[in-house]
Amino acid sequence: MTRRRSPLHIALLASATLGAAWLTIDPSIALGQHTGGTGTVTIENEAERQLFWSLICSCGCPRETLGTCPCDFGSARREEMRGLLKGGMSVEQIQDAYVARYGSKFLAVPRNEGSKRLLWMVPTVAILIGAGVVVVTLRRWKRRSDELEGAKKGRKGNAPAEEGKRDQYDDQLDQELRDDE
């Protein structure tokens, strides 16, 4: 027995078929790839290297720097930065202009100024506190170990007899065993 398909089912099936056909023809959309760009990044001098590696591309890629992002957005930004460098601006001035235009989240490394110092101080303080906790814990364990060792050496009445040495308890035990025979 065959089922009749409702218009909703037919519409969903048709749209899924069209979507699959479209992604087959143009798979770059499915992969999230950028179109354009040469695929290579050219850095001509040390000032460009310092600048490009300090700024994040604003194309939406996963936080790649301008020094590594091969997309067409990155190429355009690099050409813009090259023009500013040739115009006489310093690397710091260009970074400031880039931050003013796109925001501080597009800096590869946050600056160590103002409230951003916490980004540098918190991990350092956490590492120092962790190291202090480890040192204190190890000292406590060592002290407890030394106390237990000292207590074992200090016990004489309850300690088992050393090999070859006899004490009053051994003599009494031997006497009782002889009496039972």
C-alpha cells in the first residue's frame, strides 16, 4: 500500500534536494572557505613582519594574524598597512589606528596597560600561589613522615624484637610453650 505525501513533505523533500545539488555545485560555501586571495602571504621587511604578526585579520577566520591569513580581506589589509608604513607611520601608530577602527580584540597580544594588566598579572599570581601550595604541602608531608619515623624508633615496648635479640616477652612465650608440652 502506498502512502500519499502531503504538500509539506513534498516541499521539504524538494528543498533538501535543491540544497544538496547547490552544495554539490559550489562546495566552498559548505566548507566555510573564503574566495579570493592568492593563498600566500608576502612579507617584505621586518617592520611588516612585526605589524602583520601583531594584528588579527577581520575576515572572520579563526583568529589568524595578518601574517598568516591568505584570504582576500587579509590581502587588502596588508596592502593598506604597507601604504601606511610607506607614508611614514610607525608600527605602533598603525596598530593604534587598527584598534580604533576594528577594536582591541583584533590585537594578537593584548597590551600591558590599564585594566589589561590583569590579563598578565592573574596567571602569574595564580602560578605563584600554586607553587606555594605545592611547597607547603610537600613540607607537611615530609614533617609527618619524619614524625612517624621518629615515633617508630621511639617505641620500645610494643616494637617487635629485632632479629637475634630477645626480650622479656620472648622468654615468657618460650616458657609457656615448654610448660604446655
